[in-house]
Amino acid sequence: MGNEKNYHEQTKIDYTLRLRELLKTLPPFARDFFRAMESTSSIRTRVNYAYDIRVFYHYLMENNPIYRNYSVEQFGPADLEHLEPVDIEEYMEYLKVYKRDDDELMTNGEKGLARKMSALRSYYGYYYKHQIITKNPTLLVDMPKQHEKAIIRLDTDEVALLLDFVESAGNKLTGQALTYYNKTKNRDLAILTLLLGTGIRVSECVGLDINDVDFKNNGITVTRKGGNQMVVYFGDEVADALKNYIDGERKATTPLSGHENALFLSTQRRRMGVQAVENMVKKYARQVTPNKKITPHKLRSTYGTSLYRETGDIYLVADVLGHKDVNTTKKHYAAIDEDRRRLAASAVKLRES
């Protein structure tokens, strides 16, 4: 029992092992870059960068005549500076649509393109900064422009509709579907209410243990990005939903070994994963708001928007959401005020009555 790991410790171990496997698919000298990143990045970020850098080398071996007969182990730092800006531009074009090793077609929109190019620029930047290479062609290529997108979130009436639907969905179900619904109703309602009532991330939600919930002070201890812990407070609606689940479904379930402390359990009696929560949110949301693609992150946006409208305090919103940079919060919540924007529709009269 003394060696039992919590969710976040185990996740870090799993990602570390995944990174080690990924590094075996990259040139040996790439290890220096990832080792240098360790003090300034999370293990998830390093794993994502490793995937992105691997795509770059696969591209070179598939599309660049010079490297057509290369194996990944043959690449050295000198090969990075042999490339010209046009090669980087061609790689950027390739990233929009390409095939993986298993022939699955991959596409990147503006956000994905920007992330992969950012990874490549950081990779080049490390070797250039340490004078291992003397040229950095990525500096001569414009990074992909990202256009602002409208923030998708639930309106106040849609929040009520969603929670009401989860409470009453069993009226329309029969057989196995009804059995499954009855087993998971209080859990799903607790998760949705918690996400909508606190704005925590889905990864923070699935990482919660039972002892992270404090009903005396109506707070949950969450582990934020980077590993920092923080108490996030919740209202009575969240408290009621959590109590109903904990005293009902959760208490009646005997978790599998290693999952005893998990707050939210799957029907397999394991800690729920991020994908399972995402699927659950989408399942219910599409019944209530079929024209909006609602995800757990959209529920976070819903909470952030509501909190800002109620308080007008952007610094409070940033703190509660766990944003390290308040400018991120301003960009998403303060810059867009749809209620005021809607006033514009009736402010200008085209004809006098």
C-alpha cells in the first residue's frame, strides 16, 4: 500500500515511459533537446513535442530526395542546417494533410499547424542557441496565422436543459440502455454539475480522489497543470450532486485494486479516463444542443463566461480557472461580450416607425 500512486503520479510515470519509447524513434542527438526541456515543461508537453518532431523526420525521409534512403538514426545536427526555408515551408504545407505509418489520414487546422511548427522552431532554436548548428531556417519562415474563433459555450437556459435532460433521460429508455443509465445517472450528473459549477479541466476532474472533496468548506483539491495543487470552491448545487453520487452509486461500488481512491468510477469499477468523460458529455449535449459541439472544455468556457459576467473580475476568473497568464483569460472572456453585442441589433433603426 505504501507504494500506491495517485492519479497524477501514475500519469506522470506513464507519460515518462511513453517519452522514452518515442525517443527511440528519433535521432540519438534529439535526446539533448528533450533533456533540456525538462525543467521548463510538463511531461505531456514533451511527449507532444516528440510526436511532432517525429512527423518532421518522417516527412524528410518520405519527401526529401536527399533523405529518401536515410534511417532516422542516420540524422545528425548538420542535417538540420542543410535545409533551406523553402524546405520548412514545404513541410508546413505537408502538415495540412498527410498519412501516418498506419495509413490513417491526418489533417491539421490552424491550431494543430501552429503547434507542430512551434515544436519544430523550439527544436531548431535549442541547437542554434548552443551553437551546434549555425543556421536556423525556421526563423526565416512565417509561422501560421491563427484566426480568432467564436467561443462555443452553453447559454444559461441550455445549462438548465442539459442537467434536466440527464435527470429525466431514463423516461425514454428501456432494456439495457435503461439499466446502464440507472447505473451512471448520479455519476454523470455529478460530473456535469461539477464541470459547469467550477470550470475545472477534464484532466483535473478525472484525477480527483474521494478525499479531495471537502463538504465542510465546499471545496475540492485539484492538481493543476504543472503539478500545483489548489482548492476550488463550489456551491450548493454541486455539493448536492456530489453527495447524491458519493452516497449512492459510489458507495455501492467496490473499485478494482489500484482504483480504491478514485472519485469517479467507470462501470468497469476503474477510475474514469478523460476520453470517457468527453464521450459522456458529448452524448448528453448532442441531445440538448445538436447545433453546438459541446465538450468538457466548452463547459469550462461556459463557467468562465458566467463567472466573468456575474463578477466583472477578470483576475478572479483567471485565478479560479488556473490560468498562469491573465491575458489568456482576457482574450477568451473579457474581449467578447455577446450580451452587449446583441444590443447592436436593435440600436440602429433602418426606418422610423
